[in-house]
Amino acid sequence: SQTIHQWPATLVQPVGSPLSLECTVEGTSNPNLYWYRQAAGRGLQLLFYSIGIDQISSEVPQNLSASRPQDRQFILSSKKLLLSDSGFYLCAWSVSDNYEQYFGPGTRLTVT
Amino acid sequence: GNSVTQMEGPVTLSEEAFLTINCTYTATGYPSLFWYVQYPGEGLQLLLKATKADDKGSNKGFEATYRKETTSFHLEKGSVQVSDSAVYFCASTDSWGKLQFGAGTQVVVTP
């Protein structure tokens, strides 16, 4: 069966520090991968999606970047965090012929 | 582009009450429709789905019917439990297969 992992589960970082969040999917090949952010009390904002290695699309211009070093690994990064980057970051995957997305447990990021 | 609108929360109910969460969508073509549930501190879980008009998705006592004529996909449950307290998200696919989510509706069920 397929599983999705995210780490770390929680993170507290000062403003201006770098960020690296990792997402790994097991049990499937060539998944579509997604990064979402959920601000407190608000809905989901799609940040990046990837339909393959070296194919990453950004939905909104911002302080973040994404990379996909391996087929089932998706990394969210920042060189310098802002206070507004605080939130709950969710990774998700889907297969190309099925629009269902399956979510990881999330990373709670607090920028101080 | 596509969009999803769902009723604002929080919705507060007593245990065993009937729950309805309204969801409407705008889309070109025929999107697939989903309901996701998010328990506190967790990621989203797929609750149910419908892929074509008049399809009814169901799971864990929840149901939703894909109504093309009213562009709606309302979520219902006949008798809620305290364990159903969560945030519920309606979503539809866009023409590129990505999901468009509603803003979420918090449901609070009291004993």
C-alpha cells in the first residue's frame, strides 16, 4: 500500500533562517506531488505541484521554492523565512489517471 | 477558472443531530468532486467522491450527490457523533486535474 511521510512534524525557526521540508511517498511510481500551505483558520493554498522530476510548477510567487531530487521525494525550501511563512504545510500525491489526492500528516512551521 | 464555495462555519450540533454542509462549484466541463475531512493537527483524509452527474459518494455514514443541474455536492450525515468534529473541505478538479478546495467548514459536535 502507498504511504506518504513528512518531516519534521513541527518546526520553530527564526525570521531569516533557511527552511527545508521533506516529503516522501512509498508504494507508487511517478506520482504527481503537491505542496500546500494552510494558514491558521484558513483554507488550503496550493504552492507547488510536480508531474515528474524536473517538472515543477509554482502557483503563487513567494519566498519558497520546491525541488524533486528523486521520483518520490519532494522538498520545500526557503533561503530566508518570513513571519508570514508560518503555517501548516501539507504534501500530497496522486496518480496521473486519478484525481484523488492523498495527504501527508503535515508540518507545523512557526516563524518567530 | 474553477472555484468551490462552501458554507462558513463553525457549525455546532448536538450528538445524533442531522448534518448538512453545502458546497457549490463553478467549472468548465465535468469535474470530479470530493469531500475531505481534517481532524485537529492532522492532514486531510479523503472522505468520499463522485466522478459524474448523479453519482452518490458515501463513506462512514456521510453521503453527497453530484448535482449537475444545481452545481452542488452537499455533504450530509443523518446522525453525527462527537468523533465527527473536524473541518470538512469540498473540492473539485480543474481542467488540469488539480484540486480546487473550498475554504473549509468546521463542525463541532457536542455530547
